[in-house]
Amino acid sequence: MDQLMREASLWFARMRGPDAESYRPQFEYWLTLGASHRDAYERAGEIFALGRFLASERERIEDEANDNEPTGRSWRWAAIAASLLLVVGTGSWFASPQLRGLADGSPQVARLHERPPVEQARYDTIVGGRRSHRLIDGSVVELDEGSELSTNFGGTRRELRLERGRARFEVAHESRPFIVLAGGGRVTARGTVFDVILGKDKRVTVRLLRGAVDVERPEAARGDHDTAAVARLEPGEVLSFAAVTPISLSKPVDRTAMEPGGLAPQQPLIREYERTPLSAVIAEANRDSATSIRLADPSIGALRVSGRFRVDDAEQVADRLAVLFDLDVERTRSEEITLRKR
């Protein structure tokens, strides 16, 4: 066994022992060192499952043979050890998706993958800072401080709901779709890395780092424009929409009676963008504004953004873009705002 596989096997044993919780911080740090660590840990789990299966099969055969000799526990653990040496020594057979597809000739192995893991849980960082959690399917979610997330993994889908805050998802590959619900919208991904933010401003922001996701906005957030219900994001793209909240129907207010006749309040200038270059959004915000937005690095202007912006308020546009793309905002002059990479 190589060194990484030895470490994975050690962690697998520790996390199933009586002192698992005392090892958890070091274990979660070890998982963050790279995808190869997570793959090795999953491989160790599959090898252990095969060892348990071989042991149970041997015990069943001995029972059926009605042997008077007692069934020794040493044989069951010998079967587990043999399976570890066999599987790891032959080049990590379980790690190859191509060979897994040949499991038709090995019904015992195929049986291990018939039932996907099921989970209903709630995670939060209301007390304490940022925290990382490994879900039952192997996915990893990192919650910022003040965040709350619930999971409902069934036989056909993996569903998560972000109640508030910010979460980064690193999705494990499998057949069930991975769906994150937030603010009335949903993000569907299969094997990818992305952020979902449900901020205090009652807006949902989706930022894709790797892979591909489909973002379905709630009908109320699409506006009057001919906007597609589902948007496919590419790495580096960001989409933002207003979270849908229940509307109270009690005590309706007749605003017409409250306002002087013939005088309508000035409406903010709202524009909706669909995968539009950031430079185009800034150009429209600068058009009739006394405050201008400048980019310290022209490459920032190539970033694409989707969402609704009040383009008659340059400062608000600059602050929103800074949050979406993790930029620094500098008031370089009294009438100039500069956006730069951190």
C-alpha cells in the first residue's frame, strides 16, 4: 500500500472507534488537503465493506454446513484483512469506474451499491465560526459563520436547503441529483464546486467555481423580461436573484390615497442582466451618475454576471459587484470608485 492509502485506512479505523470525536478536527483537516485524500478514504470504506461481506458469506456457508466446530471470530477478521490486501494490492480495483461497470459478473460486489446512503440532518454555525462538514454521500459543505443548512437525502435525490448564510458545496459524483434550495430558487449540480449565499439583503447569489450548475429562479424573481426559468452557469460566472418571501395580506394599504394627486414617486431604474460582461453593467451605471466606477484591472470587466441591478446608483452597483465577485472597493476620489481584485 502506498503512504496515502495507509493514512486513509488509519483514519477510517479511528473514525469508527470510541475516540472518533477527539480525532475529528485533525480528520477534517486531512480531508481538506486534496481530492486524492477523499478518494483514498472512500476507497478504504469500500474495501472494508467488501471484507465484511466476505466474512458474512463465510459464516453463512459454515452455518449451512452444520459444522460442530465453533465459528471463530479470527476467520472473519482474516477475511477482512485478505480483502484489504487483495483489493489494494491489485491496483485499487474499486477506484476504477470502468471496472465497476463489469460488476455483472460479481453480484456480491454489485449488492454494495444497490442502496444509496440516506440522511436527514441539520447543520449550523450559529455558535462558532466557519465549519466544514462531510455529508453521508461523501460531499463536503463549508458553512460560513451564522449559516444554517438542512439535508434530506433519499433514494432518488439529494436535497439540501440553505436557510441563511453562505455555503460552499463540493459535490461527490453519483447518480442522484444534488439540489440546493434557497430563497425559492434551486441549484442542481452533479460533481462540482459552487457557493450559494442567502444574505441579509434577501437576495440569493450563486457562484460557480468548477463544473456546471443549473439555476432555477422563482417565478417572482424573473420580472417582466423574457428571462429563461433555468440558467446554466459556467465556471467563474455568478447569478443573483431576489429571494421569495411570503406576502402578508393583512391590513392592505391604499397608497393612492396617501400620495398627492398627479404626483408619482420616482421609480428606481432597474435593469436585469443575463450572463452580461461586468464592464457593460458598469458602463450603464456610469452613464448618468455623478460617481463613476473604475476597474483597476481590465480583466475584471470580462467577468459575466446575471441578476437585477439598480443602475441609477453607482455606489450600490459597486458594492453589489464587490460582494458577488469578491472584490475590494476603494473610494479613490470623492466622485470615483475603484474595484480591484483581492
